[in-house]
Amino acid sequence: MQRDAMLTQLGYVPNEALLKQLQKIEENTLGYEKIQKHITDLHDSLRVDDSYVAMSNTNDYFKIKVAAPSPEIAEEAHEKIQHFSEKFKVTIQQLDNKKTYYILGFNN
């Protein structure tokens, strides 16, 4: 998948700065090429829960943000994230006391 297509699927309008940021994230994400499509699929799946995948502004990783309006919907989003991690062998890291995760990469 081309970088501009990835950005578009995640809801960004591609520009030079975002393309460079995405390149850094790709280089920092272990096994990125193996999980790239699954990241966009997770993003699409989470949108019904008012949650999403985005590029982190502070670290060179994709972040998963759970922004669900109720505890029940948030729990559903967290379950989808766990399923994604287990099914596709993706290492994720939940930030302390936050409803945010980083996608660290493919876990052989």
C-alpha cells in the first residue's frame, strides 16, 4: 500500500510532513509490511466504537485511541484491540492510566 493511501484510509489528507512522519513510523514498527493492512482494518472496525488508529505526535508509532462514549462501548473497543493483537501477533503497549495503545510491531 502506498503511503498516501495509508494516510487517506486513516483519515489524513496527505502532505509532505505527514508522509515523512509515516515513513518514520514504518521504519520504527517491527514487521510493518506484515501488519499494515490489519492496522487499517482495525481502524475501520474501531470507528463504530468512536475509537481509531492514528499516528502518534510524540513517538514514531501508530497509536490506538479508545474514545468511546460509554464504558460498555469502550470495553468492546478494548476487546477488538486484544483480538487484533492476538490474531495477527502484533505487540501493543497500553499507556499508563490511559485509553491509548501503541502498535509496536509484529511479534514472530
